[in-house]
Amino acid sequence: SDTWAQCVDCSEEAFQADCGSWSEELAAAAESSCKAKCASRTQQTGFRGSTAQDEEDTTTAAPVTQCSAEEVGCPVDQTCAVGKNGWKQCVTCTAEKFLSDCPYWDAELIASAEKACGRTCVGHRGSQCYSIGCDEEQELECVSISDTWAQCVDCSEEAFQADCGSWSEELAAAAESSCKAKCASRTQQTGFRGSTAQDEEDTTTAAPVTQCSAEEVGCPVDQTCAVGKNGWKQCVTCTAEKFLSDCPYWDAELIASAEKACGRTCVGHRGSQCYSIGCDEEQELECVSISDTWAQC
């Protein structure tokens, strides 16, 4: 779009690991840009999925296998389930795999798989809860942001702060209200949507933003003071890993100030925005634009 682009990793393993959780618009744009097909979305409903994923969700998605009781069977560890319009596919009934996959199936496929596997599909941290409930054994809140999307959010402090920096503005606002929490990494920043799927390295807990002033308040030893829009000043960490993890979510003025102060260049990483910055050229990333407000690496 005119206001958002996001860095997408087009390598086969990363693409398949991320694509199941993207919005329909991003998935379509990324498939076109990367010249790839998302296996985990084939013949499914195209739920938007999470904007931030657990480390456990970053495994490579296996291709969907069609099946038919009369013609084609499933591998030993799978069973055949029937979705809408008569679509049939093999599903894995082991608890971990079933619960990881099922939130992204259509309602009929979920019902068929639940019966075949003897399991109940529930949403996990970051998955949709528009057509299913969230796992009651976890501290999850089903946060609705529109008529077509609701997402399971972990309201515990550590998980909330780890995830919230990559959410859309709508989801962040709704989750803050539902969880009675504030997203530290978004405070006084532009609220870029961030990633729809994140690398394992991005799931660290977000540190609270520290304001600073050359005249009044300084920064910790490992940080420096940078100036954003409307005179907002905050401490930023200049180490390569932390700088590149944080900077895509800053406003343009803060990015420019931090780049000068730290002697670094801000580039988008896998899953971050690339509307106001470019994607990291050292990675196999494509900047995919899906709307007037979002583009992603």
C-alpha cells in the first residue's frame, strides 16, 4: 500500500514457516513476489493468523496431502478429514501438531478432524479465535478487532510485551484494553504493524522505553539518546542485534537520529515493516506491499 510494506523471507523453509499466519492480502502479495505457494493455506479459509508467533510455531509447514476413502489414503500417522465443498485432506492427530494446525482450517474441516482424531481444536497464543475458543489451560484472552478477525492473546506480562510490538494498531489497542496492560515497545512510537510472523530471536521480552534528555535525564551505559517526532526523546541500544530488532518500529525521525547516534543503518528483518525502510539486503527478503497502511519483509 501507500503506507506499509513488510520484509518477507522468500527462502522455502522460512516462507512456509511464516505464510500460514499472514493475512489473505499479504499471503497473496508474498506468493506473487516470492513466486511460491503457501502449502499450509492450500484449500483452507485463509484466516489472518497471528501477528506474532511463538518459537514453537516457526517449524516448516508440511505440504497438504489430499485424500479419499475410495482412492487415496493417508500416511500411517495421519487420517482423512473432510472440509467445505467436499475438500478432503490428511491431518495429523498427535496433540502438538493437531493444535498447531487446526486453527487455520475451515469450520467443517475442524469438525471432521475433531471427530476423526478424538480431539478438540482450541486456539493457541497468536492464533485465530474467530471460529474457535482459546485454550483454557493457558492465560489467553480472545481479542476481537473486526467482523473477520479475533486472536488469542497471552496477557501475562512477559508474553504480552514480547508480542505486542509487532501487532497492528487495532489489535494492540484492543489487547491493551482486554489485558489491562500497556505495550512498552510501542509507547510514543508510530505503531507500525510489525510482523505477522517473527523469528525465534524476536520473541524476547520488550524492555520498557526510557525517556532521556541531554540536560535532564541520561541513558544507561549501553544506550544513547535519540530524538523522534514532536521532540520525543528516548534511549536506544546501539548493539547490532538490538538496534536492528527495534528500529523498524520507530518513527522516521527517531530512526534517523538513532542511525546517526549509533553509526548504524536501520533495515527491515524477516517479518518487519518495510514501508519507511528497506529490507536487509544480506537476507533473501522481499518487500511485499498489501495495502495503503502495510508492507512487510
